[in-house]
Amino acid sequence: MRGVFLVTGDGPSFALGRYVAEEAELLTIAVSPEARGRGLGRDMLQAYEEDARQQGALTSFLEVAADNVTAISLYLSEGYSESGRRKAYYTAPDGSKIDALIFEKRINHS
Ligand SMILES: CC(C)(COP(=O)(O)OP(=O)(O)OC[C@H]1O[C@@H](n2cnc3c(N)ncnc32)[C@H](O)[C@@H]1OP(=O)(O)O)[C@@H](O)C(=O)NCCC(=O)NCCS
């Protein structure tokens, strides 16, 4: 897919982004379960933003399930804020519906 870029680091973690016309989207970010809680997720998010900035992105946005407290906590602590909500966007394994939250952040202030 055009504009897609992968970020990897030293640990078992990665982020996948997409750059389109001054906007970057964080498509996914993940740390292997046994390596969580040690800062790798934050490192991946910052590395994704740096890559996006170098490609000319001014803003970053992403979607996250409203019950993903870990990811939401990471995004809020890195300066993202909620800019929208898609009602009942995801279906949980038990069939219940979960909203998707859209978060955005300005990543280039020049
Ligand atoms: C979200 C994810 C990438 C975070 O990676 P991580 O390496 O565990 O996160 P970090 O160690 O860098 O922690 C960064 C912040 O996340 C939050 N966080 C981490 N573990 C948490 C937990 N168990 N509960 C609540 N918040 C948590 C905290 O805000 C933390 O900052 P702090 O250490 O200053 O308190 C990881 O949990 C993951 O791979 N989850 C499954 C995939 C996923 O949900 N991806 C997001 C899809 S939108």
C-alpha cells in the first residue's frame, strides 16, 4: 500500500504507519506480551512520529478501541487528544460492540 512504513526497534515490538498528504496514521503498534510495560511501546510510538515527521507529516492520528486502557494511557501521555468517536465500531469476542476513539496530535510545529 502506498505510503506505508514500518518501524522496528531493539525489542520485540513494531509500529506500522501510513503517510498521506501531511497526515500520518498509526495503523498498528504492538509489543510482544512478555516485553510489555518496559517502555518499548512508547519508544515505538516516538519512532513512528519521527519517521512521519521526516516524511513531512504535520499531524498524526489513530483509532483505538474505547476499552484499550493501556494504549489510551500511552497516547494521552504522549500528547494525543480525542477528536472523534465511531460508535459500535469493533465487535468484542463476546459479540458486544465497542466504540472506536480517534486520537490526533500535531507532530510538527515548524
Ligand atoms: C499498547 C502497547 C503497545 C503498549 O506497549 P508497552 O511497551 O507495554 O508500553 P510502555 O511500557 O511503553 O508504557 C507506556 C505507557 O502505556 C501505559 N501502560 C503500559 N502498561 C499499562 C498497563 N498495564 N495498564 C495501564 N496503562 C499501561 C502507561 O501510560 C505507560 O506509561 P508509564 O510507564 O509512564 O506509566 C502494548 O500494550 C501492546 O502491544 N498492546 C496490544 C496491542 C495494542 O493494543 N495496540 C494498540 C492498538 S491501537
